Amino acid sequence: MHSLMPIFFGPEINLQMLLLFTRMSWRKIVELWRLILEKEYACRCRTWDRLAFDSFAEAIKLDPQNACALTHCGILYKDEGCLLEAAESYHKALKADLSYKPASECLAIVLTDLGTSLKLSGNTQEGIQKYYEALKVEPHYAPAYYNLGVVYSEMMQYDTALSCYEKAAIERPMYAEAYCNMGVIYKNRGDLESAIACYERCLAVSPNFEIAKNNMAIALTDLGTKVKLEGDISQGVAYYKKALYYNWHYADAMYNLGVAYGEMLKFEMAIVFYELAFNFNPHCAEACNNLGVIYKDRDNLDKAVECYQLALSIKPNFSQSLNNLGVVYTVQGKMDAAASMIEKAIIANPTYAEAYNNLGVLYRDAGNISMAISAYEQCLEIDPDSRNAGQNRLLAMNYINEGHDDKLFEAHRDWGRRFMRLYPQYTSWDNPKAPDRPIVIGYVSPDYFTHSVSYFIEAPLVYHEYANYKVVVYSAVVKPDAKTNRFREKVLKKGGIWRDIYGIDEKKVAIMVREDKVDILVELTGHTANNKLGMMACRPAPVQVTWIGYPNTTGLPTIDYRITDSFTDPPDTKQKHVEELIRLPECFLCYIPSPEAGPVAPTPALSNGFITFGSFNNLAKVLVNFVIRQLSILEKLSDCFYILSFSLFISPPQITPKVLQVWARILCAVPNSRLVVKCKPFCCDSVRQRFLTMLEQLGLEPLRVDLLPLILLNHDHMQAYSLMDISLDTFPYAGTTTTCESLYMGVPCVTMAGAVHAHNVGVSLLSNVGLGHLVAKNEEEYVQLALQLASDIAALSKLRMSLRDLMSKSPVCDGPNFTLGLETTYRNIWHRYCKGDVPSLRRIESLQQQGIPKEVPIKNTDSTRIPSSKDGSPESIKANGFSAVPLLKADHSCGENGSPINDTINSGKMS
């Protein structure tokens, strides 16, 4: 044992210490003392090592075969970093005494360190050779196996690496790093269960190993996403939460919990975890984006915009947030701002299919149907299986269909055949074929809220004889409101069943329909937003029907019938349908007015002294036949840096919409008359200005035109009809809800008959109300009917004050009688089914005989889209969010076990 030697300070140190003592700087005194001691200790260690080395060297001179002395010399060489000299000394020791265990153990350590040094300098193969030399000397030396595992992992020879790690763990069962790196390999292979087992073994022997804990959190998060995508969302949530147990600030697990809770419709929880994810990872633009989606769906548009803008401040070219911001602006009617955002989304990602779909919706809202269709087709070119774009394209084609050919029918038919192959079809049912037994009617729709379809579905829900026609409602409403609750209460009170199916996979809804023993399933949406045609494609009910929500065939071979009437689809119609048409005795619609409508106001012409014409239809109906020059973002896809400065209307002055031409003729023929038009895009100044410019080119002064934006409150919307004396229907695509509202508020409507169903809805409504004389056969007659109404203000006033009563007593508003006719129709088609007459079965058998395959491996993308809410017009804007893909993070592998980390054998005292 060495005695303590006195420490002598230099004059500078003594002076500094004295100065610190006089200033009472005790902390600095202690720090200076620590530095002095460290320096003194290092000097003494070097001195002692030198003395030890000299002593061992003297011993070797006296006895060159002294294995112990040779080994200790090797230890001293290693401590000085002289690995080659150390290895040579250990070799000499083993040559002197091959059985001397300390020498072999120390040689294995040095050879392993030499191998790591060679590998780090780029000599990988030489490094591997040194590791194997170490194992030859000491076959049970675990770090050599471990470092071989590291090298083979880097060389992507993962099977060999696993074998080496496993041998390391066998030789040293407490080898945490080996277990950790085995977990990394299994995780990267996708074998998450094995990876987690390895991390568990690692943490069992080293509970505070941070790298392993982080990797465990990553693996559990990935496993959570895996099981969630397989359908077990609750287990996915459990894995995400378990990940946070191992790494409580792991933002990816929080983010994915937000995704899961969003899919479970637990939006409060989703918000919490998205905000936590952003708190722990301020660069997580995805969390901000998904928060924006939730706030938008809750109608908190300002907050949604704030979230999207925050996401874009993190990732300026984040195409999803650019797109979603465009969606919000579209909902708000800010068409220019929406166009700018969607344009930027496409520049950022030219293959972003959904952005083209939303661009199509934007064009459609602005009245550019041809451009809308082009945008949808561009989306389909990128993603042929886009359900949104495929159905939006079909809907848009209705606006420009003149009914002169079968192109629109063929588009629907081809879509239906393709779409049907995505779903398995049921071919047998347990429903008893008793013709006159009570039957179960299922109604499926996302529109059981204050929406246009809701005014026409209320009568059956209220007036069905539930004893013989039991009602089961399948509600896919995104945001229920007071009307939703009122419908639910009425159905349940009458003994029906109400099932909320929003967010449930369509195949699962089909199973629910079968379990409910539905006999006749009626879908009310067609190709408009949030439809459940996927469920109808499964054919869960023996008889399937489409009605109300869409003015054309669905194209689905699995739907048997389409409900209509003899006015909209005359018996001699040339329009083709995939479904068989069944005609109700009078009108195919029954309108239940809003209790918020308020009283009928006097004819404004009495006080104004002039006639006001008006239309509250959307621009897509007003601006049909609007031909535009095909210069747009769509032409510039191949060179995304040349996308145009967006313009909603690009038209030579001489080419104008046919509807506006006719309306301008009417107003020019009636002195001092005015036009009031209301629709959402008129929030946008450029849309308003272009619309006014077009009318001015047709001879109508802008000062005679009032353009109103969307009116949110239903009462205020209905009272806006008090501004007009005469309602002008659109053509060829006629209005439906707007026509009913107009008539109920006392405003007579002029409509024009056409070749197909969409053209003739106004014909049916007016004829059944008793105003068939206001149905024109052509444009000239349309103008004359409007002028005739405007010529007699007294008669117009008299008609206005009697029109509500006339309508209320007509078949259009006679709920009980309408429902009786509907029930008779249901009974007739049920009788046909009981006799084996099933149109859809015949259709499917015919397709199979034509050699059309039953199943084609096409992906179904509907379940990964989050739809925007609707504002009354059928559309399908989709806001990408709630992505099921977690943020990608690299696993943290443990580093090589070279000399800085190596757990080496204690080389202190030797025997």
C-alpha cells in the first residue's frame, strides 16, 4: 500500500488559491482542488504503470516463460492503447503456457477491439477475421459474437447476424445489447411479436436501458397500427398505450392514438392525443392537419384553418394540408382561395389524386361542369379505383346530359359492374317467402338531418303502418342535428329500429341488414356524398331499391328497382336504367315542409312596382352548357411549374350558358324587372363579378341583379323566397327541393320538360300540384310562360296567397296517401320476389353468361377517406386526414461493442 505523498503547488497555483480564499469563493476553490487532484492522480498512475511495467519486464528477463508477467505486460500495453503490442504479449504468454486462462481471455478482448478498430477504419473483412480469431482463442467470449452480429447486420446478412447475437446471448444471458439488436432485426423484418419478445428480454436484464425502451415503444406502436388495420381497433389502442408506458413522451404513439380515437368517433380523445403529439414533437405537421379535419367536421372552420396553417408553417409543401385548406375554403364559398390552395397541393404532389377530385368539386360549384369532369378523370387516371372521383364524375355528367345518347347510361353501367366486383354478394336469404306477411323495410341514408333528402323521406318514416311494414333505419349521418333526433324519436315510438352506422365498414353494415331480416332495402343517396352503395353491392336483402337521392340509375346490378313516376320517367322513355323502373301512382316524391318556413309574404311586386325573378339552384345547374377553353391545371400536369393562375371561368365572350341566355331574354322583355340568384359560390368576389359580366354581355345591366351567398339558417333561407315574384327553374337539370320550397312559399315556378328523369322532376312536381300549365316544352315556351306570369301582378298575387294551400292538399304533400301508394308498391315487388321474380338475380346471371368475371382484385379506398359535410347539394368533397399510417421513425440500434463500451474481463488482480 502506498503512503500519501505531499502535494506541492506551483507559485501560480498558490497565488490563485490565496486569492480565492480571500474572496470566499468556496465553489471555485473546490473545483480548482478537484482539477489539481485529477492531474496529480494521472501523473502518479503513469508513474506507477511505468514502475509496474519495468518490474514485469525484469521478471520476464529472469524467466522468459513467465506467462503471468507476459499477461500483465499485455494489460499495461492495452491500457496505453497499444493493442498490437498487447496482443503480441498475450500470444507469448499462451505460447509459454497454453492453459493459462487469463492470457486467452485478455487476448480475446484485444483481438475484438482490434476487429472493431479495423471495421471502423473501413477494413470490414479484416475486422471480421479478428473477431473470429478472438473466438478461436476464447470460444465463449460473448462480445466477439455480438460485434460479428453488428457487422453482419450492417452487411444486411440478417440471418447470420441473428445467429451471432443468439450465441452472444447464450454465452452471456445478461447481454442486453444483444437482445436489443435482435429485436431491431425482427422489427425491420415485420416480425413485431418476436421483436417485442427480444426487447422484453433485454429490459428484463437491464430495466433502464433507454434505447431498448424506445425501440419497444416503436415496435408496440407499429403492432398497434397492424392490428388496427386488421380490424381490432381496441387492441391497437391498447398497444399504443403500452408504448407510452415504455416511452411516455413518444409522439408517434400519441399521434396514432389520435388516429384511432378519430376512427372510433371519440373526437375529444383524438384532439387530446393530437395535441400531446404536437407538444412532444413540434414538427408533427400530421397532428396539426388531423386536428384541422376534426375541427372542420365540427363546423369550427376558423380553428380548422388555424390548424392547417400551422401544419403548413412546419411543412410548407404538405400537400394534404394544402388540399384540406382548399376544402375549407370551398365550404366557405371562397372559391379563389380554395383554388389557390388546391393548385399548390397539386404542385407539391402532381400525383395527388384526391386533390384533383376536390378541384373537380370546386369547378362544379363554380358551374364549370366540363372542367369538373376533366378534373375527376385526371384523378381517375392517377388512381383508377378512386370511389370519390368515379362517383363525382357520374354526378357531374347529369348536369350536361341532353338525353340524346346512351353515354351516361354506359358510364353508370360500367362503373356498377366494376364496383360490384369489390364486394362479395349474398345469394340466399332466410326471409320467409310468405307474400302477405308483415315485411321489414330498411332505409339507408347519410341524410337524416337538415338536408334536401330529409324533406322527402319523412313521410314514410311517419306514416308507414309499422304493424305490416316495420321500418329499420340505417343512419350514416356524419353530424346529427335536431331533425335527426326528431326522426329517431318518431321511428322508435312507432316500434321501428334505428341504427347509427356512420363509420362502420359497409360489409359489416350488410351483415347487420341480414341479421335484422330486412326484406326490402331502400337506399336514398345514389352517387352523392357518403353513400352506402358498397353495402348495396353485397346484396344483403332479398329485394333492393334505390329512390329519392339521385336522378339516374346507380349502375349497380345488385339493385332490383328504381322508384319513379310517369311524369319523370314516362312509360315510353328512351332513358336506360340498370334497375327496373317502378312507378308510383302520382308523384314519386312527398314533400314535408320545414316547420321553420314561416308565413307566405305578399308578392314583392305589389310594393316594389317591378317583377323580381329568381333561382336558388346551384351554379352547376345554372351554368350548364358552359363551354370553356381547355387551358387549365389539367393540361400542365406534365410540367407542374407551369400551372396557370387559377380562373374559375375561362370563356370567349360569345359563348354563354343557355340558361342565362333564356333568363336574360326574359328580364330584357320585362322593363325594370330584377333577378335574384342565391348560391354558395357568391361569397367569392371573382365568381360574382364573372357572373355579372356574363349577364351584362347578354344585355342585362349588373344593377338589376342581386347575388346572395349561402344562407345558413333554414328559416332565413325560406324567407328569402319573399324577395322573388316568379321562380325560374334550371334546365336541362331541373331543381327538386328548391322547386318545392318555392311553391310552398307561394312563388310559382316555370320549368321545362326534357328527355330524361333529371329534366322532368319539375314537371312531376308542378303537374301534381295543379300547375301543369307552367311546364314548357321548349325554350321559347319557357320564355312566354314567364312573361305571361309577369304581365298580371294581381293574378300573380292571388296565386301566391293560394299556392301553399294548393300544394298542401296536393299529392306532393299528402303523406298518408303517398305512403299507402308506396306500401302497395312494396307489397307488389315482394309478391314478385316470393314468386321467384328477382330482377337483380337475372341481371347477375346474364353478366356471368357474358363472361364478365365475378371478382377482380381492385382495392376499395372508401374507408380511408374522411368526407366533408354537405350543405344541401349533393357533392363529395373529401378531406384527407385520420391517416392510418404512423409517422415513420428509424429504430435505434445499439452501437458496436468496441473498447469504449465493451464489458471486458476484470484484468486487475492476477494469481
